[in-house]
Amino acid sequence: MTFPEAQKYISSFFNFELSPAPYPGSCVFKLDRARYLLELLGNPQDRLKIIHVAGSKGKGSTCAMTASVLRAAGYKVGLYTSPHLNNCRERIRVLDPLHPPSADEEDIFQDMISEQELCATLEVIKPRAARLHNEKTFGELSFFELFTALAFYHFHQARVDWVVLETGMGGRLDATNVASSKICVITPISLEHTQYLGGTIAKIAGEKAAIIKDPLAKVVIAPQDPAARDVLEKRCVEFSIRPIWIGRDIRYKVLHAGAGPGLSLQNRLRQVVRIQRTKQHYIDFELSLPGRHQAINAAVVLGIVEALQGMDCVVSQEAVCAGLRDTFWPGRLEVIGQDPVVILDCAHNQASAMNLVESLRRIFPNRSATLILGVSQDKDKTGICRELDSITQTVIAAKADHPRAHRFTDDELKHFFPGKPFVRIADVGPAIEAACRDAVPENIILIAGSVFLVSEARRYLKNKVVFQG
């Protein structure tokens, strides 16, 4: 199988991320389909030690930090995340401290599954997927289910020490939930995918809490809305688990988050966090990822390190320090240009947009943004725009080349950004050029609203002079 053939095969499966329509009936969420495919593959997930991460905000950053820390501690780590920015291979990575692979200059990550490895694994999976399809018992396999099985098989073949596993959507019926976990992690929960997960924080929390299903597992929980906290506490009581709560068992404090007009951009982005357990003090950590919300994610990582004690997994403070300092997670408050300052952020819901605005006010005080905005059809446009309006001076509404991308109308922009000048430029590239052409020194250019917009903008900027990454 060649890589183009592999891409064609992968594209033949229904992909929720590419479709604005609901799942077809034959592809409804169920775990039996993924379980059966994995059974045909010999249940590779059963031979993996897994750290399973669910939540609404900070899942990807927390997973990236955790994998980076474990690699710094000398462990070989499988990292499964979604969605991807440029290439589906980004979802499956093996962080190996002994044999860091080289990468093509087009690759965002140096350690993602290679084209050859992807093709070889699909050759194994393809006849099993065909058998599942022909038996017509479980319905049609989805893209995410296929890729999750592919990840488990690849991680087993690579003989990783640990797997850091990010849920796709929800938790209860997410394909990743077929696996047993040593540690379950819940990052902050907010409203998202309400048509599938429920219209309240409590219902969404119930879906995500379902990854907690083994009384022997350790559980780490980030600070939560009271409605989510109640649901998560009840779930832990049900399994007789005493979770590690960030804010109670592990506390954090931002010691330095650059601000002020006299600071260099590097110092503006620098963040130092003090994290401590009730009876144990850690050294102060420098985070590579800016934004106060990343301090919460870093505290969650320390909770995971605490949970790893007693599992024959030794992670020193030096490893934590190196891992947090070296984490690379693109598209999350990523400064990609300096003259003018250009920032990318996948602020896909109101809570994420609120965190973004708070961070920008701290890093770039008294500076407004030329906002290049693009959101998906199924996202909370009202909530996202309400938060971004407070720092926006001018709006450029763009539409990513993606079937789920929303096309803003003039009436929407007048309503969401009252009194602000706006223009609609359909293509992302011309939108960026217009923003850079009209940029003034005291403003920043903020490209935000969806993963798809950020992905397209990042590709466009990669060969531009302003690109810094």
C-alpha cells in the first residue's frame, strides 16, 4: 500500500470532523464496533499502560506536557491526540528519548508516525476492518475508530512504556474508552458538542466522567464548574476512588507572566509557575506554553506525576522541569510572527476564547487586535464572539476551506461586534495579507476561532517572512 492509497482508504470512512451533518445511522456512537476490531487485532490496548485524558479545555496541551515530561524522564511514550493541523499522521506520535527520529521540513512534529509505518499498520488492519464491515453486526466503522485502533496497534508494536491518550469527543462512547487506564484525567469542562453530549455542564460532565471505570485507577481532576465537580465526585465515590484535585491537593501560583511595554516578546511569553502538594514543595517551573490556563494544565501534569508513584515510574523534578520547558504544542496562543505580531489560537468555544482574551490582556496590555475570525458551524458563535469583542478593534471574517466552516453574514458581524469595522474575505490567505498590510505597530493580528482556520493560516504563513516557528 502506498501512502496515497492509504489516504484514499482512510478517507473512505465517515469522519465527523469533516461533516457538518449528524452521524449516519449505521455509524452511530457505540463501543462494540471498536472493541470487535481491536479483538480481531489481538487486543493490543490491553498490553499498554494508559493515561487517559478527557475534558473540554486543555486536553491537548495537558497530553503534550505529560508526554514531554515522561520522555524527559527516560520513558518511551505513545501520544494520541486529535484533531490534527496539517496531516493525520500528527495524531499518532512516539516520543523516544533514545532515538529521536529525523523529520521532513514539512512535518510539524519530528516523532509522528511515518508514512511507511502508517501504510504497514493499515495493511494489517484493512482485512479485519473488511471482516467487520461484511458481518454487518456493528454498523459502519468511523474514521476516528479506525485511527484509534491504528494508534493502539502501532504503540504496541513500538513497545512504548506509556500511552497518553486524548479522548475525541465526550468519553462514555468515545472510541478511546475501550481501553483500561492506569490514570484517568479530567481537564476543565464547559459547554461543547451539546447536540451529542447534552445541553448542560452536568450532562457533559457525565459523559466525560465515564472514562473513570476501574476502582484501581488513579484519577486527577482539574478545577471545575460546581455542576461538573458534583458529577465527578459522585463518579469517584461510585468506584471508591479518592481523586487528586487540582486546587485542593495540588496548588499552583503564577509567579511570573510577562507584561508591560518595556519587555521583549520572549519575556512577555515567559511564564514561571510554582506548584506544590499539601506536604511537598516542588521547584518553580518555566512553561513553554503561554497563558495562565496553562498553569492549570501544568498542575494537572504534576497530579499525574503524583499518581504515577507506586507504578514503577520514576519522574524526577528535573524531568518535570525539562518536560514543561520543552513542550511544543502549535496553534495554542502561538506567536508566529513578530513584525507585526501574529498569534494563532484554536479558541473553539466560549471558555477557550475567554482564556485567550485574559492571556492577551496580560501579555500585550493596552493593545487591541485585528481579528481574523473563522468558526465551525456547530460551535457557539455567540459565546466566542462575545469574548473576543472586548479586545477587537477590526474584524476580518474568513472561511476556512472546510465543509464545517461557517460563513458569517454582515448582520451577524454587526450583531457580534457592534460598532466595530469589519470586512468579509472568504479565503484565509488574502485575509492575512489584508491584516498585515493595514497593521499598525500598537496592534496585534489574532487568527482565532477554529482548528481548521488556524491550520490553514499556519500553512499559509509557513513560507512567509513573518513566520517564526
